[in-house]
Amino acid sequence: MAKQKIKDIVAQELETFLAENGYELYNVEFIKEGRDWFLRVYVDMARDREESFISTEDCEKISRFLSDRLDETDPIQQNYYLEVSSPGMDRELLTEAHYERFAGSAVEVKLYRPVDGRKQIEGTLEGLTDGNVIIIDDKGQRWELPLEQVAKTNLAVVF
């Protein structure tokens, strides 16, 4: 079964449950590591909730629901391990909505090729505009980085 179809199935199975319980789906991965397959589901608190972090109890609740639903419908042929977790403090930004949601946050951007001799740029995310990731670094320099040149964008963990 195609990975994208599995992601769509998981999203569909969780949609109502997550909305009713104040969560939102962040990402789904279905990957093979060694001989084993892993279905990794990353969930977050809905933006309108006062609590900002997902707990292990939240993950357990979602995992039990999803496990039961997948056992009923049995859409995945091979054996796999189900993991439900938070995307983490240093979460990767994957969609346009993620870039919008975390505008104003500190980020680390890794590039495929150097720009002005740098393959990594850290700063404050302004957002995603016209296919460009906009960053203001600690010196006040504005960077407009074409999304296709960005290998990875993560929230920076600042203590």
C-alpha cells in the first residue's frame, strides 16, 4: 500500500476524534527501519487550546483510539509498530500551515547548497511568502530562501 494512502487513511480515521478532543494532526510517517515498519503519528494540541503541550496521557489516549480503529478496518497489510507522540520542541516545519503557525518563532534552516557561504541560517521566522522562507537573523539581516533550496526547517530550542 502506498505511503501517501496510509497517511490519508490515518488522517481520516483521526479527524473527528482529534477535533472533538482538542488535538490536531501534525504529521504521519510510515517508514521501514531495518526489518520493521513503523507508523508514526505526531499530534499536537489544537491552536485554540490553552494547554500548549501534548502529554504522554494524551498520546496514550490517541494511540488506543487509533489502534482500535486500525484493528477494525485493517487497512495496512504488513506488520508494523504504532507510535503516537508529540512533534517535539524542535519540530520540523513541513507544511505551509506550519510556517504560518510558527511565524515569530526562532528557527534553524538547513540548506541543500550554501547561500552567501552558509548552509545553516538561524533566526526568527517571518513566514513563508511566495515560496520563500523569510528569516531575520540575529544581526537583523533578512533572508529570503526559496523553499526548494531548504533541506529542513526546525524550531530552535532556546533556553
